[in-house]
Amino acid sequence: MADKAAAIVAGLGGSDNIDDIEACITRLRTEVGDPAKVDEAALKAAGAHGVLISGNVVQVVVGPEADALNDDIADLLE
């Protein structure tokens, strides 16, 4: 799961671009510094079922593993 978490971080523009991230049932809700750095294709290649971008808020639909991925991503961002 750590490899998938790292791929999602990269797809979100890297750890420096992620201002906040939290899990919500089947999604990772993130706030990014620069939405232009978000690579939807990379997120989908990492296993995301969908990506929704609204301003600086990016929702990555990952299914029921959202909580576990959020924990792994939090470890990467420390």
C-alpha cells in the first residue's frame, strides 16, 4: 500500500504541494497549493477510480482503502 500512497502523493504534485489531506469513506480529500501540478492520469494509473478538482480542493476516489492510504500518505508527509 505504501507504493500506491507514494504514487498518489506524486500525482498530487509532490509532498510540497499538499497542504492538507483527510480520508472520507471512499475518498481522499486534499487541499493543494497549486492545482496545475495535479496529474489526473498519474492518479488514475495509481489506482484512483476518479479525480474531482474544484479550485485548490482535489478529491481522489480510491474506494474503501481510503483510511489506510491516508495513514500511509501521512507517514510520507512527515
